[in-house]
Amino acid sequence: MDKTHQPANGADFLKAFSDAWNRHDLDGLMTFMADDCEFHAAAGPELLGKTFKGRAAVREGFALAWQTFPDAQWLDGDHFVCGDRGVSEWTFVGTKADGTRIEARGVDVFTFRDGKIAVKNAFRKDRPPVAGAQR
């Protein structure tokens, strides 16, 4: 595998990306993304959830997470990279404006190109909202 397709620091790269999510740092997140990036959200009407293509659309898609869940966090991260693919596994926790709280395990599956994220494909367990959810 051509090393230019994967980030130089592998799992540390994905941990830093995850840390930017938990800081709600949209500008920071976009530094990890390729110019022609794609984001497939965990929910939406399409086979892949909702797809956002290109930097401007991906930025909007990322921002929707915090609009929907202002206190969103991705906890207990575990990250690995193999060639031009990578995975981050996490526990999503967040509360909607109506008080609905979500706690569910999920993963992001990444495709890298030239040391950046070309595709972020998010998957989250479809756990019903519960008060005081336990992991």
C-alpha cells in the first residue's frame, strides 16, 4: 500500500480527530479532511444515511451534530488504521433540546487519501432514548 494514502501517525491521527469532535472544534475537524471529502451521517433517508460531499457540505453536516445534540461527546474511543482505511469505535452521548438523551455505541469507518480523510462513514446503534441510560 502506498503510504501517501494513509495518515502518517495512524491511530494518533484518528484520536486527534476524535478530540476535535469532543471540543466541538469545526475548524479543527476540517483540517483533517481532504478537499473532495465525503461524510455519510449515521441517520438519514439514503442507504448511507445522509451524504454530504465537498468541504462546504461536510462542514455543514458536521455542524448538524452539535445543533441536534449541543452536549454531544464521543467517549471511550478506540482507533486503528490499516493501509488506506481506518476505524474509530466510540460511545456517543448527547441530549436533544427536548431532553431526549442518547447513549449508544458506534463506529466511524474512514478512507484516507494523501494523509487526509477522504470519506467518513458513521454508524451508530439504534438504541431507543432512555432516561439515565447506562453503558
